[in-house]
Amino acid sequence: MYHHTHPFALVRIAVIVLAVLGLGILTLRVLNPNDATQLSLWRDMQAQVRSTENGAGSANNLVAVMVAPASGRGQPEDLRPYGNPLGVRNTVMTQGYGVGSHAPAVTWGAIDLAIDSTGDGYADPQGSWSHPIYATHSGTVRVTPNSYPAGNHVWVTNESYRTGFAHLEAFAATDGQTVQRGDLLGYMGSTGMSSGPHLDYQVWEEQGGNWVNVNPLDYNALDGTGQ
């Protein structure tokens, strides 16, 4: 016996078929590797923007090289300290390695860094207070408030290196946090044994099971500062 198909039934079938095709196209777009690549690039760009933020408030401030090597964040190259922890070109060194209060270098070796916001070549408090301080390598954060003589102090430690950041005004990282090069640690201050706002920056290298104090200048601590 012949059964006649109602026109409304045909329309309903056509709508269902189109809906299934549309869902398939949408699924292919979601799984498209090109779209995934674009998402990855966007994340990488956000990481670079975050690593180059600075708040010194001077139109002359240019960002020092602080991003990880081309092999990517978290790779072995990221374990080694690199770059200026203040992240701007108008950084000045107010005390060198192994001299003054940084002697003997085996114990107190460090360099003191501050900001020249006036362009006269000298550090000034106005430009230095509250300036952001960034990690120079990957590692785990250890925060020590109100220590002596370092005041508010941060260690960033991995299996090969540790860096120290002293006299901070305030912390931005938390105890036990994992950071990468370029992540914000805190803000420059004058806590502890300090006569003015600056960053006391130390680098230690693991050698034969011992931590050995080394010169931060050997790890590009003034990179991008013109010094």
C-alpha cells in the first residue's frame, strides 16, 4: 500500500539534517589545530606582556630583557638567573659587589639597585619607592617579613640557583608559590637595615652540594640599563 509523505514531515527532516551538519562544522572548528595554535600564541603574548610591565612612572623607562629563552618557560634555561630584576633601563647600581656592606662577598655579596627617574644618572627616592621587582629565574618563593638586616626578604630557589631580594616595601608573591622569570615578587622599599629605597639583589649557585655566593653582574643583572 502506498503511503504519502506529508510536506511538513519533509521540512522537519530537512531541519534536522541541517542542524546535524551545523553541529559537525562547529565541532571541526573547535578541534582545528590552527585555532589551538592561535590560543597558544595568545597565551604566550600575555605572558610576555606580564613579564614587561613596569610602574616607575617615567616616559623614558624602557623594559629590560626579562622574557625566557626561545625554548620556552619552564625549560632548563629558565633555571639560570638572567636579566634586570627591576625591568627598566633607568636602573642604577648604588653599591657594587663585594664592597661596603656587601663584604665579604662570600657571605654578603650582592649589588644594590635603584631607579633614576630624573635622568641625571643618580638614584632618587621618588622614582625608587614601590617600584616593581621581578623574578629573574624559575623557582619556589620563600617570604620572610621583617628580618634583620634584610627587612622584607624574598628567596627564589630551584635545584641550581637561588636569588635574594631584600628591603622590599611589600610582597606580591606568597610563601611556597612557584614563579617563572618575569613574575612579580614585590615592591622596592627600605625595610630592615637600609638608608633609603633600593633593592639588595643576591645570586647563589649550587656547587658540589653547597650554595656559593656569585656576582649578579655575571648574570646580566644590568641588562638593558645601558651600563
